[in-house]
Amino acid sequence: MKIDIITVVPELLESPLSHSIMKRAREKGLLEVNLHNLRKWAINKYGQVDDYQYGGGAGMVMMCEPLVNAIEELQKDTSYDEIIYMTPDGGTFNQRTANNLSLKENVLIICGHYKGIDQRIRDHYVTMEISIGDYVLSGGELAAAVVVDAVGRLLPGVLNDETSALTDSFQDNLLAPPVYTRPENFNGWEVPAVLLSGDPKKVDQWRYEQSLANTRLRRPDLLKDDL
């Protein structure tokens, strides 16, 4: 999978995508992530990519010209399945969206900054708008890192045990069950006996029941579709 990211602060993305699982995914050649500094397409020698908004008001707006030039230059080499804009008023990112994006081959992400991007870019180029929550960040870079991480770990071959992703929270609209490791008894706190039984069917049933109970307690809204 190839993900291109347009940003004015590429440094914010370099570290999150250069360690742990994302690092392994890129080293294995399963995930290609390219950071493109929008200032490469600035309108003048001063690196200008933003301007005051029409109608007045605080905050600068990322201009059409640099973004159009960046998008269209990148499109010469890549046909994108989605052009995503990270924005607080986009659709809320969830596991289902991550699953769907993991099936794509080429994705372009635009990171907003300042007051956002000129609406005409959203009208004519953007195919998907994503928010990672009901709050505002300084820019779309950290949100883009979240999306890349959530999507990248789902790619076949990225995780050492691919079944791990299938049991994550939200995969079946359920939160994950409790997990335990050695020792069996710590300070008198014991691991549930069923997990030591060696019976896979009983373990699976226990995990499902725990997931269901955990979801009812913490996120009952996830079960509404099943009611």
C-alpha cells in the first residue's frame, strides 16, 4: 500500500512513522509512506502557501494554487483510490473506516493547517474527509499519523500474528476482553481458571462473553446496531 501525505510540517510525521510496527511495515515493503512538503509548491520564493480569508476573520487559509499543483503533480505518477482531507468536521474515524482503507492500494492524505484549506479543494479534489475526534489540533499531521498507524497494521504480513488484529477492540463492534500473562498468581490475584484449561472452545466462549459484558458497560452505543 502506498500513502502520500501533503503537509507543511513533515517533521511532525517523521517520528511516529519511523518506529515500531510502522517501521517494520515500511522495511518489509508492505507500506510505502511519502511525505511531501507543500512549500515545494509555494507561490513565491518566501514559501507562501496561505493567505487571509475572504470576508475577514482570524486565521490563515491554505491556498488553492499550491495544493492543486501538489495534487496534480502527484497524480501524474499515481492514481489515487482516495484523496483524504484531515479535518475536525469530517466523518469520525473508526475501525470500519480503517478496515476499508486497508484494502486500497494508493491513498493521498492532505493535512490541514492554520484555519484549514480553501473550500474549492474540498469540492473538486477531496473524496473523503476524516476527523479523529471532536476536538481541534494545530494541524492534520498527528491525525494523519493516527490513520496511517491504524490502517498500516491491518495490512497482511505487517503483524507477526495476523489474527491479533482480528481480536482488537471494535472489529466486531465489541471491545476486547481482558488479557493476562505470567505469573498465574500475583499477590493473590489469580488468572481466570478457564484461560488455563487448555480448552479452546471454552476460552473463545469466555472471551466473547467478556467482550460483550465489557462493551455493555463501557460502550453500549456500539451495540445499538445489533438491537
